[in-house]
Amino acid sequence: MNLPMCLPDWLAPLPRAWAQHTAWRVLDVSGDGQALQAVYQAWQAADPQQRPQHLHYVLVLPDARPLLACAPAAWQAQLGGLLPGVQRIPLAGGALQLTLWLGDTAALLRRQSMVADTIVLGSDARPWLAPHALKPLLRHCQRGTQWLAPQNADLAALLERSGCAVDMTGPLHARFDPSWPLRKPVAQSARPGTALVLGAGLAGSSAAWSLAQRGWQVTVLGSGAAPADGASGLPAGLFCPHTSPDDCPLSRLSRAGLHALLPRLAQCCTPGKDWALSGVLEHDSLEPRHLAWEDGPGLAWSQAATAMQCATVGLPPDAPALWHHRAGWLRPAALVAAQLRHPNIRFVGHTHISQVTQVTRPQSTGHGWQALDGDQHTVAQADIAIIAAGSASIPFLPAHWRLQPLRGQVTWGRCTADNAAALPPGPVNGSGNLVPHVPDADGPFWIMGSTFERDVTALPVSPADQAAAHAHNLGKLAQLLPASAAQLAPAFTPGDPACLPTWGRVRLASHDRLPIVGPVPGAPGLFALTALGARGITLSTLCGELLAAQLHAEPLPLDAQLAQHLHTDRLQ
């Protein structure tokens, strides 16, 4: 094999190891980004038939500065705002999944979980020669894991004592193959096959896209003629980081969601038409938000709003407000449609599923799953099934999961010369959210909401409930932007020509208001990706990637502890 000139000789065994594999997992603890650059260039230069389609590269660093110093210009836009913890950065159209573990190396190796095909140690072996220093790294090995480093006799001897077969003829090349049995079984990667997804909204399309990218043939079942006929058909909504003084799990989860969402939007959707990274001003006079940082990389995400930013939306210059840089608006149905256009995905509409049952499949190994209609006819059949149908998921999931439907209604109207002065230049959130100037074929519109009507599922919404929703949304707007509320009041007043019917659908929430992602217990091959509540725009892409990572034994796209907050295990 001809190796690229950029690849150091001690990394030369890597392309030979990954040849003929569809995916490869590298854990790099070398302490900088130099090996990453060389491996990426080697992967790019390799024959596509002799390299993995998906390269999962986990880089462990004390902070992002070593990577920022050597990363190519094309990566820099995605590498700002890297806070301690786990960050996933999809590069090369998602073919390279760069996962950064930022912080104390030993603590991260103990807390995070992955199985490495190759471990890159780098030129400085001293950190690993201390007593027990290698132990946290060994927990990420499987039998056959490859170790690479420049030549170092002391490190080679230590690896040999730790269960590795070591090649001593040149640069350090070792293979983990202990003579003793391993205590912990290694998670097995699923082989891509067929999948059926129940639900054609943000959750279902995200799950389908993430599996399709990994070679699955996916059938997505929707109840309407077109996708996004439920809550994901919201005319427009916001994606925005959550903030808290202690940087709580929801805050960290929202940033992980945006790390996944923004590259997907750039890859699949049209900026200015389907979405915009406009920034969002957050104002809540009743419960002002506070940041967990005063300086540093967090300012690339959020900071105190300036007096001018407050003034442009009609607020006093000293109003309690934040400015979120990595935030904006999205037409969710556009993202759903874009994801479902993947060549490995087939959408089937007008399906009304009454049962999802396990079935024996004589033509293949093991069992599969089938979706049945009301007449017990098979609508679709596949190796695995994913329940991602929002509030319609409830009948197919365990009763003790305590799922709650939430009807939401938004007030909306057309942008006209009469209301131009009332509309801010960009989105504002806090007590509800106002999204102005959304482009549309019939002219731009604004949208304000939403209500949270717990355990209410009735559709279409009655005139009385619409009137109550208009009043509720106007009250939120009065807290959010008092001057705008006074001028836009006719659009919230039933009977006024400016008042249009609300747009209402039903969402689904869990008991802790966090999404549910993972296997359904007691039903091998059945998975759930649901209960995204009001955070589907921000979190759906991340949840799809998390489910795919679980299936394929990949490095997780977020901190392992955060992943546990979403896992189905928490519901037992």
C-alpha cells in the first residue's frame, strides 16, 4: 500500500488496519491535534475502496487550544465555543465524526465510554508510564485493539505486561490480546439492514437519516399524505441554547443538540429560505437567565445583550437580556423533507398503524418487526423498528413510562406595512417566542407562541380554545416585548380581520421533560426516539445520532452522563 507522505512512519499501520472496514474508531490521547491532521489526510488520500466510509476520531485534550492552533481553516468555523466536556464536530460531510473530550484526561477516560479500534499515544510517553496511568485507557480496548506510538522501550514493556502483543522492530505497534478472559463484554455493532420508523416528523426523519447514512434501508411510515403533518409541521420555530448559572444538563444538552443541528442544516437545507442563523435575543423579566461563564469560549454561544441590541427590539437598554449567537429560526418541515430525501429512505404516507409486533423471519437470522394496520394487514416489515411518532407513540410503548401529550397553539399573521413597526428585526424568546419575517411564497409572516395544554389532544381546535390560546399568547408577548404586544393586539383578538386561526398540534413529553432515546426493554430490535416536547428542533438531530451510535457501538455524540439522562433505562 502506498502511504501519503504526510503520514509519520509510526502511524503507518493504521491504513493497513482499517482497509476493507466500513467504519473505524480511533482514540487519540497524544495531547494535540497533529496526529488527527495526518490521519485525516491519509484517509482522504486513500482509495475509497480501501478506507472506512465513516471515521470516528475521539481526541482527548485538556482544552481546545492545541487543536485550534493546528486545525485547517475549513474547520475553524465549527471549532469555536468548545467548552469542557464532550463535543461532536461532523466534518467532511459527516464522513469524519470528530469527538472532542475536553478536560482532565484520566477523568474523561474513566467517565466516558467507547471501544477503540486504534489508540494513538503520541510521542510523549511519560504520562502513561506512571503507576496505574494506563488502566483508564485499557477499559476502552477490545481484543485486537491496535496501539500506535513512536518507539519507546519502557512503554512497549508496559503494554506487554498489560496484555498486548508488541512489535519491537520499529515504531511502537501493539495489539491488545491478553491471555486472560476479559471481564466486560464488548458492545457489538449492528450490521446495517432494514429498519421501519413509525413517525415522519423531526424525530422519525432524524432517526431515519442517521441510519441511512450508515447503510440501512429505511421505511418511514406517516399518517398524512406528506411528512411533518403533526407537531413538526410548525410553520416556524427557534433553535437556541438553554442557559443556567450551573450549566445544568439541559443547558449542556441544548449545546450538543446545536453542534449536531447546525452542520445538518448547512448540508441539507437552504439558508434564508428554510432557516437562518440570525441570533436570538432572550428576554424574561419574570425569571432572568444567568450565564455559567463571564469570559472564555462560552461567549461564542451566549453573552449579555448590549444596550443597542435591547433597543432594536424595543426594550429598555438595561433590560435583563441575553444574546445567543448560535441560534436562529427554522421551518421544521423543510428539514424533515430534506432528511427524507436520502436515497436509502422510503416514505409511505396515509398509514394508520394499530400494532407493531415482533415476527419470525425464516429468510433471515433472528426476528424482525412488522407494522399492522387496523385490518391486521402488514404495512411494512424490517429487521428493527423505531417508535418516533410523537403523541401517537403512546400505544406502542410501555404504559409505565408516564408519557404526557401537550397540545400547543401558536398565533401568527402576515407581515404588513401596518405592523412593520411592531416587529423586531430578529427572533426574541423568553416568555414564549416571537419569530418575525419568516419568508413564504404568500409573503413573509410572523409567529408567536406557544401554549402548553397538558393532556389535551383534541384536534381540530375549537373556536373557544383558539380564543383562549390567542389571549395566552398575547399575555406572553406582553411580557416579552410590551411595545410589540400593544401594536399587534388586533392579531390576537377573535373577530378582528387581522386575527387568523391558531395553528395547533399535539406534542409529547416525558415525566422529566427530556427526550427518550434507546431500546424498548423486553423487545429486542424495538427502539424509541420520542418525547422531544417543545425541544424537537434543537434536539432531534442529536437524538438520531445518539440512537445510531448506540446501535453501531460508536463513540457517543455527547457526554456519557448526559446520554444516560435520555436513555430508556431511566424509565424502569
